[in-house]
Amino acid sequence: MQTYACLCGNALYFDNTRCTACGRAAGWCEGCEAVVGLDPVANSSPAMSRCGAGHLLSACNNHVQFDVCNCYRLEGPGLCRACALNRTIPDQTVAGNRERWARLESAKRRMLYDLSRVGCGMDRIEAVATDKTQLCFDFKADLSSPGGNWRPMNDGEPVYTGHDNGVITINLKETDSVEREKTRVNLGEPQRTLVGHFRHEIGHYVWDLLVRDREADFNAFVEVFGEPYTNDYQDALSRHYQQGPPPNWRGHFVSAYATMHPWEDWAETWHAYLRIAGTLETMHAHGLGGMAEPLSDLDEAIDLFAAASVAMNEMSRDSGLVPLISENLSEIVCEKLWCVHRLVHDAS
């Protein structure tokens, strides 16, 4: 993630809604494609702002009404491009749901930024998507027992985080750090984060758009990841949770979950692809090496990410925390990253 600058020269960061130095409102300008400082436009109704580049902007309705977004639109009042993708939002009559929703929106905006940085942004997605594969998000909660302890009631149907034909569903309990940590430990996952969920699930969506129905690209995928349709997904899912990954998985897969099925192998590799880009760009923005254009040379990016992983994990351990980076970048995994890279940039 890049670092931005307010009109006063103070540093701004991706989630800022106000400059801590001069007090100006701040947010993501859809015209500048950057976080900017904003000056109010006198006597405008509804209230409008202007950035340093001169764009006349309106705050996203979800910022005005709920303070869960920091985007500003060029086209007058309404929902920003990110919030317009929501099909279902958390019930705002439930205490704490506004804060939970804000965490989801922050993670979703970061993922959408990632997509734009690897050449698969919303302009491209909208050009490729069909009526059956329009991207949207459902943020839902299980019907919980009294007290909000997240356990489904006997007659309640649980919500499963996942992707299906363009619809990405995130269970609201993933915003609860305690519940997420319980799930992480129970499932034996080294890391489980909100932005990680978004990166993984969007990988399934990108596969549907760029691989599934394109013969040459599908064949390229099969050559590296395997044939997905001869391996029943539900059987693979049950087997994974009953037996775990095969003992020799580390040399062949980026994570244990990737061993389950070629679709999950792709989604986990896609997650790593976005994470490499994001990590290296953030490092560069803060003067810690990295790369300004992190995927301009994928081999160099992989090498730099692998080296950074060692330092980041040691710093994490030094603080008594779990390692920050868990991706296993073996030679075979790097071949899979190259397959993702080619299919994104050279899709037929």
C-alpha cells in the first residue's frame, strides 16, 4: 500500500478519513485514485468537497450515513464503486454491526486496490463479466443464540464464507477477532484474516472470468494445477477436514488448504500473488526496499518477498506473535505463481 499526502503535506494512509495535522477531511478520490486531503465547497448542497487536483467530489453515501467508507465520488451523491458491489449488508439494528461492517469494507477496499495493482481492476472485470457473473458481496450473520455468542440456533442455518457465481459471502463473525482466532486454531490455519478472505474468494471469481470458459487458458491451468472436474469438490472438502493435507505437501503447495482441490490451490496461490504485490509495494512506500511496481518482474518480486518474509517473521516472533508470512514458495509453487501471472496478463 502506498503512502499519500494531504494538501498540507502531512502523510495520509489508506483508511484515513481526516488529516491528523491540519484536520482536513481525507479519503479516496475516485478521480485521483489516491487518498487525498479535501477542502469543503462553500454553500454546496448536498455538501461537496474539492481535492488538490480540482475534482469536485461527493462523499459515498455509506460514509455520510454510516461512517463505514472513506471514498469520494466524481458523479455526485450515491454509493462509491466499492460499496455499490454490496448486495447484503449487516443488520444495522444490531449493536456492534456498524463497526463490524466497517472492518469488512476496509478489507474489501484493500482487496480491490490489490486487483487494480496487478492489472485486474474493476474496469477489466466489468468488461469481462456477464449477467451471470456480476461481482457482488453478501455480508451475513448466522442466526445466533441470545447474547451474541455466534453459535447458530437449532433452527438457524449457518452462513458459509465462500464464492458462488460472482457472489462472495463473508460470515460476519469473521470480523470478531476472538471467533476468528478460535476458527484459525481449530482448522490448523497459520493465518486467518479478513483481507485474506477477500483475496482468496476473489481468486475464485477471477478464475471463473479468466479461465473457466476459455479453452486455451483452462488447459494452461490444468497443466499446472490439475484437472478440477475429475476430483469431486465436496468429497475433496470432506477428505481434507477429516484427514488433513498429505505429508509431503510443503514442496508442492503454497498452503495446506491448497492441497484440497485444484480450485483451492488456485485461490490460495492467487491470495499469495496479491499478498506479494501488496507487501512489496508497502515496503517501498516506507523506504524498506520492496518494489514500486511489484509485479513488473515476478522472479525478482518472489525473491524479495521470500527475503522479507524471514525478517518479518522474526520480528513477529520477537513480539511473541505468530509468523506474519506463512506462504511456502517452493519451486513448484513459483511455477503456479507464474501460471497465475500469465493468465492474468496474457488471457486469450
